[in-house]
Amino acid sequence: MISRRQALTGGACVAAGAAAASLASVGWSRLGARSTPPPTPAPVAPVEPSAFAPLDRLPDPGAPYLKDIASESGRYFGAALRDTLFSDPDFRSLVVRECNMAVCEGAMKFKAIRPNPHVYDFTAADRFLEFTEAHGMAMRGHALVWHGSTWPWFEEQLQGPDKWRVFEDHIRTVAARYRGRIHSWDVVNEPFEAGRYARNGIRRSVFLENLGEDYIRVAFEVAHDADPESLKFLNEFMFSWPQSAPEKVSGALRTLESLLAAGAPVHGFGLQGHLLTQAEVPVDLQRSFLQEVRAMGMKVYVTELDVRDAEAPQDPQTRDRLVADRVRTFLDVVEETGGYEALLTWGLSDRYTWVSEYYPREDGGRARSLPFDEGLGAKPFYNVVRESLTP
Ligand code: XIL
């Protein structure tokens, strides 16, 4: 556990009482996890509007930017950010120009913050938070609990006698570190699944297998106790794969009902939008799900919007149209069912997207998954988002 003073002075800190045990060997470096704490980076200077790089194709010169359109109705537009933010000034200008909200693509995940069992390394996360605060953007926290970002040593601990303590410590320490500075936390990310990887619509994760379903409620309680001001979200992709959607929907609704019945501090559902050009969104199911979520009084944010296009034709115009059509259909249903308070894309420009890395095209071309292309010019996806945000 870090002290208040450590929390304020920044950088990495060693977890108390753990110095004796040896470091686990780790093989994953994509999220920037390090076994030795890096030096604290220089503070991030705000980007003045005059420093905007000339971008290839402004959507409509003189038009309001997405953040301005969103804020007219008290809403947010934002994007997931990775380290390239700090090395690419043109991209940074685009982010500052368009976004009034952001989320770290990896820097607040377990793997980044916990390089080994004894260290909480907040260096990377701090840097993003300083950036967003310097530019008046709200910051979402992503994510306190996610099966997709753990280390083997943590999974071992989750099977041992101290399992609840280690589970709660991580949540409490990270949430407390940023107390009062995070707009909304994805407290539990992607807990739902279907088929043989699921039990009653809940993913058979290391958390479910060792702690039982109650891990979800406990995570919300602990996060809220450590940082009462932030909004607390469940975050999940529901409709990317039509075949798994019905079971995930029933798992999610049952979970929300039981959280609310138990008085757990859950405030919203983050509807990830990792869509695919080759799969239709099951819109009737999406509609009825969102109606029920709204009826429970939940906020709805669209949290991780992008479109996988590895199977779409090569021609950029055709691809851009397919991508934009998917986004339009998906957002139309969200709007019909009470709308959203925040819309975030997972990345902002095709220059940097996990889709190119995780789901590469056979023809070697880059994904065209996001509102802005590699040259930072606006695409049809941008127009759909802009229309959707316009009050
Ligand atoms: C992805 C990132 O984009 C990758 O760079 C990372 O290495 C793995 O995670 N759903 C989520 C996100 O909730 O955290 C995932 O992000 C994408 C799917």
C-alpha cells in the first residue's frame, strides 16, 4: 500500500513488506511494464492552439471540433491514448483539438502498473493524467480488474490463502492513488462470455474460478471506498460476435440486477464497440439490452469504438464506407435507447491502432478502423461520429 505522501510525489514505489520475495520473470513488454522503475518524465507542457500542426485535411475548416460539439450537450468525446501521444506532435495536436476526454490504452492496466509483485509503478499512468489535466480533458480509468492484463505471479497469488487481500489491494491502491482525479473507472472489464468459456454468462476467468461471482461486487465496493467521487462502470463488448451476444446479455443483466440489489456502487455500463466489417450487429438484441440497462438507471458510455476490417476489400473507399455503416447502425441503436453521455474511440487515427497489430490484413495494408486516417484526415467514420454527437 502506498502512503499519501508517496502518492503525491509520483514515480514508482515499493509495496510495503514485500522486499524479501524474488522478482517474477516476465515476458510481456508491449504495455511498457518494466522491472526497474524508469525516471520520472518531464512535465507535459500544454499545447497552445497556435502550435497546431497543419493537418492534411481538416474535416471542415472552421467547423467546431468533436469536443465542442459534444460539450454543447454536456457530453464527452474522447479516445484511447498510448505513448505515441508524446512522440508525435501532429497526432497530439489532433487529440487536443478533438477530445475532452481520454483513457489510457495500456498505462493503467495491471501489467503496466505491477511489473513485479513488490512494485506499483505509476510513472506511465501519471504522465497521461498530467497531460489530460493540462488540457482540461476528463480521464477515464481503464481498468482495475481485467483477465486480459495479469501476470502469472498474480494468478498464483489469486489461488493462495491471501487471494482476497491481493485482489483488493490492487484495486484499492490504484483507485486511491488517483482519488478525485479520475472521471470514471472501468472497475471490471470484460467479465462476460458465452459457451464453454463461461458459467451463466460470466467468463471463467482467474477471478471467477478463484473468488466466485462475488468478485465483481467486491471490486466495486473497494474501488468506491478508495475513490468515492469517480463513477464506476462495468465495461464489455457485447455485440461484436452475434453468436455469443445472447448469453453475454443475460449474464450482464443478471449481474447488474444483483449488484443493484446488493446496493453496490455501480453507475454505468461501458458498451465497448469493437465492431467487425464481416459481422452484422444484432440490433434487436442491442436495443432490448440497452433499454433494460437504462431502465435500471445506468449511464451508458460508448467506450471502445473501432472497426476491424481485415476481411473487408482493399479499396479504401469501400472499406471506409463499410466501417462507417457499422458505426452508424451501432450508434443509431444507442441513440434510440436513451443515448450516451460519452463516446470514446479506441485510438483516434489509423496511424496508431491495435487493429493493425492484432488483426493484420493479408494484403499487408493498414487497418482503417478509426475516425481519422494515417495522414490525420477525417474519414466517413468521423462524419458519423460528428452527426451522432450533434444535439
Ligand atoms: C488492447 C490494447 O489496444 C492493446 O494495445 C493491448 O496490448 C491489449 O489490449 N478490450 C479492452 C482493451 O478492454 O483494454 C483492449 O486493449 C482491447 C479490447
